[in-house]
Amino acid sequence: MSDIISFAVIVVAILLVITVLLQARGGSAGLFGSAGTTFRTRRGVEKTLFQFTLGLGVIFVVLALVNVRFG
């Protein structure tokens, strides 16, 4: 059982990294942002990707806690 949970944690972590990298916008986004940054609402694919990333983050935390508890 512990092996399955560990494998699931690894898969979710890889998917989480991929979705975060897909959200990167432009090359000018530095550590502190830029002075001309505009804020807008997410729409379409961007919103879906954001929600998927949040879901993966929650799943990752839950699986990691389960892995620690029962592993």
C-alpha cells in the first residue's frame, strides 16, 4: 500500500511541476515582477489550468500526509 501511495505522490508532483511551468508568462517576469504589471481575471484555458494546478496541489498535500501517516 505504501508503494502505491509513494508512486502516486511522485506522479502528482511531476504533474504539478508541469502545470506550474505551463503557467509561466513572458520572459520579463522577474523575482519581484515589473512596474508595468497589470492584473486581470483568468479566462478559458488559463482558468482551467489554474484550477487544475490548485487541485493537484491539494491532492499532493493529502497524499503526502497519508504517506507519512501510513508509510
